[in-house]
Amino acid sequence: MLYFLYGADTFRSRAKLREIRAALLQKTGGALVTMLSGQECSGPRLEELCQSASLFDPKHIIICENVLEDGLSGKEAQEALACSDRSKHVVLLWEGEVSPALAKDVTALATKAQHFTALTGARLRGWVENAAISRGVRLASGEADQLARRYGGDLWGIANTIELRALGMPYDEENTAAQADRFSFPNAFFARRTHAAWIALEELRAEGVGEEEIFWRFVRQLTNALLLKRLSGRFSLAEAAEKSNLHPFAAKKTLEAISGIEEKELCRWTEYCIALWQETRVTERAILAGLERLVFSLCAPARSC
């Protein structure tokens, strides 16, 4: 059995992948799950998994991500995936954009295929409104249209903004330029470029981004970095991205940014931010002053957490 999910809208296709996987695991009462991505996948390897049989894992869920025209050529993919039709196991094939010809050929082999095109117009606005409702966020009149204009079909960006709203962060359309550069501060910080991190922090403040928004953006990226650091030691990139609910590209860039940082250092920074937030709730201390102190601490020797 083959499920084929593909298209430019990777946010909705990711959500569908998680939905199908959860439903299959519930239906089978637990099944062996194998994840393959890119160069990890080969035709013989996929065929071997499709044809495998065991007394202890009667159902096998094989999740393949970004393997078409990356790990497998079009011909190899068709030959390998053809065996899924004769297998009792389930293959979940997740891709971004693929060539129309290859998509047509693989769709012909699939039990079910779904193409996720980018949402526009009324469909995009409806998705924004439903996403806000699901997170308990009440949008002001016209705010759904503002988010749609700001991000276009980038549902990852919209979902992130709604998540910030759910955490109590305001939406300000004037912060669009600063939002586009939202990674400049954490990237400089993770690279231990003290001066660049401080400049990025000051630029965000000069552009009118609120202190708490700057803080929570950084905390979100810091906690994602810590989670990915822990997952990367036990799982592949695709699995770590799936478990952390991050886009694979964002997960890859985050891991690259923290490649030279130990987990204990990420832990120490996270604990500092928690303590800083608690302190600013009961004192008049400015939260940005606390972040600046953290930036300048990059020059000091690391301590264990």
C-alpha cells in the first residue's frame, strides 16, 4: 500500500503525514516504523523493507521523505515503489515539488495520492481563520487578510505568528521587515559573534519590535535548538524534524548553527532565560537588558548547567 503526499505546501502535507501515521499506528495497535530520507534511500533498500516479514512486526510503516530525484531516480523510484502494491506493509511517500511527469507516474502506483498546492485567496484566508480558532486565538477584523498578505502561502510563517499570539504576543504589521530578519540575532548569538549579536538586537529594537517579542522569538529558537540537539544524537534529520514539529529545512539550518555548541551550554542559556523572565515579572528590570547581559557573557568561559 502506497500513500503519496507531495506539493509546494509542505505545511499541510506534513500535517497529513502525521495524521496518516497516527491513524495507522492506532489501527495496528503499534507497528514498526522506518524512516528514510534523501540519500539514505536506495531502490534495493526500499524493496527489501516492502518484502520483509516478521512474526513480531506484522505491519511495517515505511516513511520516505525527499527521495524522488534526490535519493532515487525516477525509474528507480517506480521500480522500487511498484513492490508496495504487493506488500502488506504501508509506504508513506512525502515530497515537496516534483516534476509533473514523475508525479503522474508515482500517482499511478499509489493507493492514494494527494497534491498540496499553495493556498491563495479565500482558501488561504479560511485556513488562517481556522488555524487561529484551533489555537484559541481571536483575530481582529481584517487580521486574517493581513497575515495572508504578509506571508502569502507560507503557512509555516503564519502558524508561527499565530503560535506567538497564543503565547500572548501582539501582531504588528509594521514589524514585517524585522520579522524577515528574525534569525539574524539568534544566528549571530549561536555563532558566538558578540558584536554582531548585539548589533542585531539593537536593530530589532530600532525597527520597533517589542522587547517581549524579541525575547520570545529568541526563547522559541533556543528551545528548538536544545530539542534538536538532543534528538540529533539518536535520530536522523528527518526523524528529528518530525519529532520536533519543525520544517526539515529549518531543522537543518538550526543544527548547522549549533553544530559547535554543547548541549550543556544550550541548557545553561535556556535556564538563564527562564530565570530572566521570572525576574522581570516581579521587578522593574528591562528584559532586553537581561538579553544584552547574556550576549556579553559569550566572551566568558562556558559553565556547566
